[in-house]
Amino acid sequence: MSGQDGVRSAAEVTERTVAAVWRLESARIVATLTRTVGDFGLAEDLAQDALVEALARWPRDGVPRNPAAWLTTTAKRRAIDAWRRQERYDERIAAIAHDLEREQAEAMDADPWDPDVIDDDVLRLIFVACHPVLSREARVALTLRVVAGLSTEQIARAFLVPVATVQQRIVRAKKTLAAAKVPFEVPPRQEHPERLSAVFGVLYLIFNEGHTGSSGPDWMRPELGVEAIRLCRSLVALAPKEPDAHGLLALMELTAARCPARTDANGEPVLLADQDRTRWDRGRIARGRAALARSDALGAGRTAYGLQAAIAECHAVAASVDDTDWERIVVLYEALGRIAPSPVVELNRAAAVAMATGPATALRILDEPALADALRGYHLLPATRGELLLRLGRGDEARSEFATAAALAGNDRERRLLEEKAAGRG
């Protein structure tokens, strides 16, 4: 290997390492910096600057033993340098020292558990991003970008909106938070209901992105799902009488239970009908069913998350696809469509109808003009139509739909699966 090849190889290894560290630790890094500098937007800018410095220094100096700590420390040093240039050095350092003293005192004096305290910077960061000064769309987009580390392209796919729209939402959200001087703290208890709804929505989308990546080379991003479940458990502790908290946790646990069987040895997707159900995580199923029972025990009726958890439970307890209670799933989707109507819910209902009463009825649902228009550009619409047409013996039409779906799919492995079906090999 030539010297130039060695340098290139070291740079490539560094880039992969930086990307992996950012994917796993970006939320904690940004959260820590936000607590330190008191500015959400500045914290992310400092973290990005530290990433650039890592790309320059690590190929030469080697990757540090604790890369996340190195990035955080480097970002803090950049902040101190900036404050020194702004002649606010003493003021800022005094503020940081005060915060450290306060945190140490609180740690010494705190009770073993206080329901009004969230001892998790990432969760604090989510509450900041979900502040009422932001629109609901901006809250979710900003949190997915900063907390989950998703790209604007991935967020756009999750929302079925243009990339430019997501970029504008994020920029405006940061400016709004800065202008409103939103503090890095947990809101008072009386504000929890308003803020929790947005937080639930964020965690739901983070989990979904982990369950099936909207883009990139991997079918799943397990670290996102694990983080979403961890944060949801923290929310359950914070709001033990909130049905949505238990319902969302139930949905995540029951859905994540299938993850061990969702890919083969090569990481390729394995669809529900072909999964080895003995590989499903029975511990997660038990925890999910218990969380759903706790949600029901609160007596407020099932929320949208509770209904989705109940659908996931139907799959979890079935020995096979044929043994699944599809009629009950259709009823649950109908209820979900009444309290939380969306084109994706209707798409999923049609898929359940196909299993309960046949593909012809389901195809008529998908061919409703309003639904087709709402889901234009969403790859799962032609993918589902392809499956229904295949069951109806209309192979040429099915392959055409699979080809359309493959062209729209952002996930590399999902695209390959659809291309195989378009070629008649799936």
C-alpha cells in the first residue's frame, strides 16, 4: 500500500468512526452543551465544529479512547474561546461554576426519586425542543434532527413533505427558541400535558425510524429504537397516570419484539409472513402486554397509541399469520381511523382487510382517489397494491407496482427487495 493509500484509508476509518459516534452520542453531546452554553442552536453549531476538528485531527493523532467526551470537551473549549473574544469570559465561566455547584448540591440533597425531576439531559433537550413557542411540526422536526441525529432528508420522508420544508422548519425553530430565551429545564407540572403530547409524537417517530430506516443502507437502526424505548420509560416514570405514556411504551415493546426475526443473516429484510416467530423476544412481548394493561387500567379508554399497541399485541400472540385475528385488527384500525385519521392508517387498514376478507375489497380502498392523492410519492402504496394484485393473479400489473415502489423507496435494502419482486423473483 502506498503512503497516499494509507492516508486515505486512515481518513476513511476516521470518517466512519466519527459517523458512528455521532449516530450514537449526538443527542447527549448536544444536550450537555445546551446545558453548558444555554443556547440550543449554538450547542449544535459547537458540536458540528467539534466534528470538523475530529475529522482533521483523528487521522493524525488517532481516535481518542472516549470519542464522545473528546467531542464534548472540544466543543466547550470553542465556546470558551468565543466568549473570550466577546469579552464575556468571566461572566460565562462564573455561570458555569454556579451551575456545577448547584448540580452537586442537588445531587447531595435530592430524594431517591422525585416525579418532578428528570435526571436526563436528553429528555430535558426534548422538552426544550417541544416548547409551546414552536409549532407542532417544528417541535418534532427539530427534535428528530438534534436528538435523534436524523438528516433533513430522513425527516422529510417520515413526514411525507419536501426536504426544503423541513430545513425551513428547523432553522425557524432554532431562531424562535433563541429569541424566546427558552431555558434548558423541565417545565413545571401544570405544563406537562401540553408538552407531553409533542414529546410522545417525537418518540414515536424516532422509534419508527429505528424500526424501518427511511433511507440508508440498513433495514433497521436499532440504536434509535432502543433510545426511544429508554426515553419512553423515563416518561412513564414522569407521568405514571398518563395513558399515552403506557400505551406508547406498549406499542414500542410489542413492535420491537419482532426485531430479531426481521432480518436474515445478511441483514436483508424478512417480512412478517416469513418470520421465524420463535425468534421473537418474549420478554418484550410480556413487558408490552403489561404496559398495555396498565394503560387500560387507568380507565380513560384507549388512545391512538393504545390502539396501535393492541394491534401489535394481536400479532404478538398469534402463532402464525393464518392464526392472526385479522377481523379484530380491522376493527382496531377502524377505531384508530376515527380518533387519529391519516392516510397511512387507512393504508394499513386496507392491508388488514385484505387478510380478513380478501384482496379485492382492499384494492378498492386503496384506489379511492383521495387516498391515492394523499399518498402520492409514498412507496408503500404501490408496494401494497403490488401484493394485492399478485394475490389476484394480475402478475404484470403487480410487477409494475413493485417497480414503482422500488423507485420511490429510500432504504437500500427495502429497494432491493422491491426490485426482486418487480423482477418476479420475490
